[in-house]
Amino acid sequence: MEPLPGIRIRRLRLAGIDRSYEVDFTIEQRVRNLSVIAGAFSSGKTAVLEFIAYGLGAKRHPRHQEVLRRVRSCLLEIELSGEPHVIERSVGEPSKFAFVRRGTLDSKPAKGESRPIDPPGAPDSLSALLLSHCKLEGVQLREAPNSRTSRTDPLSFRDLMWLAFLPNERVADKNFLFENHYMRKHKLRQVVDVVFGVHDDRAVELGQRIRKLGDRLNQANVELAAARSFVQEQAPTAVAHDETIPSPLTFERELADITSQLQALDQAAQAGTAFAAQLRREHQQAARSSRRTASVLRDCETQLARLMPLRAQYADDLLKLGMLGEAQQLFDPLSVTTCPACLKSLPAPPTAASGQCSMCSRELTDADGAQTLGAADAGSQAEGNRMDVAAEIRSTKARLKEITNYIEDLDESLVSLKLQAEEAAILEEQAAAALDEATSPSVSPFLAARDDLHRRREQVLRLIDQVESTAKLQEGLAKRAAAVERHEAQIARLKEERAQLGDATYDRDRIIAQVSSRFGDLLREWRYPKLSQPFIKPDLTPFVRGGPYQEASSGARTLLTLAWQLAVFEIAVETGAAHPGFLMIDSPQKNLGHGGGGTLDALIADAVAIDDFYHHLSVWLADRGTKAQLIIADNSPPLLTEGDVVARYSRNEDHPPYGLIEDETSAAPEEVTR
């Protein structure tokens, strides 16, 4: 049987640093029709629904302090047309990409693919994937409803979530249908028309989608042909899907058997050579001695290699210092003692007197004076320099002598160290030869068997690599072939749908009439007080008692918005419309005296029993099978839903779980999740 299109929520897992927080919407491995999340205020019920929406592409996730402290990623296990998938998005700063893989949260992670969140109209986006399983891939919405030349925007799965998620803020809201935002109100009507397939441009839009899918089909066929050609050259058996190719598990079992045989062989060889324990200890001791003497010899040679250039450097420094001392004796250190005109000795060195040179009477700057006339005591400075050079020469000679003596000592010890290293190596060789001679008769049979097992092991490892490579090639071919088949099936379905198109106006009036009738039936079943004239106008506005829903009381608006949302959902499921197939409702008892926020409407609360609401859901879902799924967050659901409660948060440390983040029990009231 062909799987039903649509999306079903299986499990939500919030992965943290050291633990995870999970909500399971399945029973005996199948999706529950009705799941209720119960519990006190500020315990995390709404956060569960918001994280589900985040996993399906919402822009934001709950940003409560306990969430940001504990949670690092959101993993949502869903069914796409009956096949399990896992969507993962990071938590903190809302992620721009989602990682999608086949399988469940508990199955071995398969290779996933990264899908961007925006733009939703991109062919590889998360929105495009989800819409393709709702039969809505490639739908375009006109910006101006009455102009056929208007610009179009691609349908986003976030738009479709208006019909799949009724948050607390929209329950009983006077802006329930986005009346204060013209473009969103217009788009909501378009989304409803698209879901039921009754919008005016249906035939044109189907033709455009068929053409686009045809282009994608051609591209997919080209990619499949190229992949088959490549695989044919690399691994012909991968193209033929040869059933005789063993699975990797067969070789892995053989590899494990070889490993166990090697271990048994090593144990047997060790037991067979136990008599040579003394020889083995002698060999080990000789090997340690050989390594130790070789290390000492190597250190000595390294020190010599480093000290020889250092000794040469000291000798060169000593030569330079000698030349410097001689230069100080041969040349005058730039002191002016003779008149340059008459060449007679000056009675006193030139000086700077009153800013002038005492020889030529020119004006001097401070810098000039420092450069030319600062050598009045040049003789004493020269004498100091000569004394420093002599001291440096003595120090250098002393260090050179120490290094030379140390090098000579190393040279003398090097000969003995080489002899010790050679003797230790010979002793190690003799000990090894003695050990081999004693154990060879016992070990030789084991060595032959061990070599054979190692050869078999290498062969098995090569075969495993070949099989895994072939499996990867086959997986790539299967993925491309599946894309071709999916495009072909979508094109065939769209052509069939286009052939069955009728008059859009008539079809839309018929759908609105069905939704309006169900809207009235729900209100009557819930015992809406003084009910009269319940209907839904063509613009989707719900009316009761001759007036729009905005004129009703707060409690009445709760029932009206619930009835509108359920009526659209139920008719969509019953007619096989392109609805995702699930509906999430937050706080259905809002304004009715049982939580969910808002103000208590005593008249409605006294007249309406919440049991009627849940009784209707149970009866209606009983006939739907796997076609529909409802998830409800409610503070105090009635007893008849006890078997449908998947999580109950107490907000009481003595009765766990405290909340969704169950180990966060001390947060401030304004920081706790709803």
C-alpha cells in the first residue's frame, strides 16, 4: 500500500551537555492519534510545541534561561510520507541550517544532508522538503489577488503552519485571522485555497509546477546517467547490483574469528616457551644495558659536537681582543692636543665657553658641543678602555682553558664509552641468539600459522574496503534513481490532478460550505450557549449570533477559534487535502477557568464542559487511523484523556518531572518556560 503523504511527529529530544530531555508521541512504535501534554503553569508545555515548530523551520525557539543553560540542539523525529527522518537544529542563536537524515533517534546515524532554512523557496531548503511530502512543492502565491501579472512568492512551510499550529497567543485573539495585517490575511486565504486545491490559478499553477518538475527530472536523469557511467568504470558489480556480493557483516565476522585465532596462537606460543623464561630475562637485561650505554655515548658525542664550535668562538674572540688592545696603543683616541694651524701643543684642550668654541669662536649648539668638545677627559677614558680590554682578555682566556680541559676529558672518556657500547651490543646479540636457539623449535610452527593468519587478515580487510566502497557507490546510485522516480511520480500526480480540475469558484464554495457546516456542528456539540447562525464567510471570518467572532466574549472567542481551526483540519483530512496531517493546539481551556492565561468568562465556563471537546476528538480520531495526529498542551485535561497523556509536569520538586527541563527547579518565576 502506498504510504500516506504528510508529516507525523514521533519524538522530540533536546540534547544537552550531559543529558537529554525527551517527549515521545508514539505508542508501540506507531504514532499516537492524540497526545496530551499536561501540567502546571510555567513547566514547559508550550516550549514542547514551540520546539516542534522550530524543528520544522520556525525562525526562533524558546529562549528561557534554563533552556539556554542546558540545551545545545533540538532533534525532531518525524515521519515523512510514512518514512522516519530526524531533523536537527542547534539551540542558542537560531540556526540557519537544518541537518536531515533518514532513520530514527535510536538508529545508527546515517549520512545526513544540510538544508538551509532561508530562503524557503530554494529547491534544497528544509521548507521545500517538507512541502514535497504535503504535495505542495513549488507552489507560488500571488502578491496581488486580483492581478494575473502580479509578482509571486513561493509558499513556505511556515505559512502552512498557520493551519497546523494554534499557539496560545492566537486562541481567542481578536486578530485571529490577521485582520490587522493585510498581507498576512491575504496569504492565509491563499494557503487555505492551496491546501484544498481550489485557488483560481490552479490550472496555470499546476502547469508551471509540471514544467519545473520536468526540468528537474531531466537534470536528475542526466546526473543518474553520469553516475552510472562513473560507477561502471570503477566497480561494474555496483551497477549490476550483484546479489552474490557478500555483506560487510560476513567479512567482519571472519575478521573477528581471525583475531581470536591470533590471540589463542599467542597464548599457546607463550605457554610453549615458558621454559626459556630465564633466557628471556637475561636478554631483556642485556637489551636495557645496551640501550643505556648507547644513550650515554650519544650524549657524550653530542656534547663534543656542541663544545667544539664554542671553543673556536672563544679563540676567535681572544684574537679580536688582542687586536683591540694593540689599536688603543697605536692610535690617539681622538683627543685634540695640537693646534692644527701652527702644529704646536695646546696648553689646554678646546672647550665650549659661553656657547662658543674656544679655538674658532663659532656659536655651538648643545649637540655640537656634545659631539666635538666632550672629550676633555679623553685620556682618562682611553686608559679606562685599555683596562677593560685587558680584563676581558683575562676572562676569555680563563673560559677558553676551562672548555679545553672539559673537551679533553670528554675525548678521553669517549674511547671507553665506545668500548662499553660495543660490548653491551655484543652481549645483547648473544643473549638474543641464545633465546632464539632455545625457543626456535617450539616457536617455528606457531610462526608459520601466525604468518598465514596475518595474510588472511589483510585479505579480509581489503575485501571489507571493496564491499564498503561498492555499497557507497550503490547508495549514491539508489539516491539518484529515487530522485528520478520521485519526480516522475510527482509529475504523474500533478497531471492527473490537472485533468480532474473543475470550476475553481464552485469547488471553493463547496469547501467553504463544508468547513462552515463542521464549524457549526462543533459549536453545537460543545454546547455553545444560545447558539444561532454559526457560519464561516467566504473570506474565512467565523460568525455566530449574526456577528463576527470579534464581538463575542473572551470565552466564546476561545470556542470559536478552536472550532475554526478544527473544522479546517478535519475537512482537510477527510477530503485528502494537502494538509500536513497534524495539528498542535496550545491551551484549549484559555478563558474557561482551567488555565492557559486570559480572563475567566464565567458564562461560557459554566455552560461548556471541556470533556465535550476531548470526547469529540476521541470519536473523530477513532475513524481516522493514521491520517491525522493531534498534540494538545493543556493545564488540566479531563480524566478521559489519561491514557493519551505523554508528559505531565508537576512544577513540584517532590513529584518529578518538574518540567520539560526537569533538573532546573530553582529558576526565577519570570525565567521559567510556559
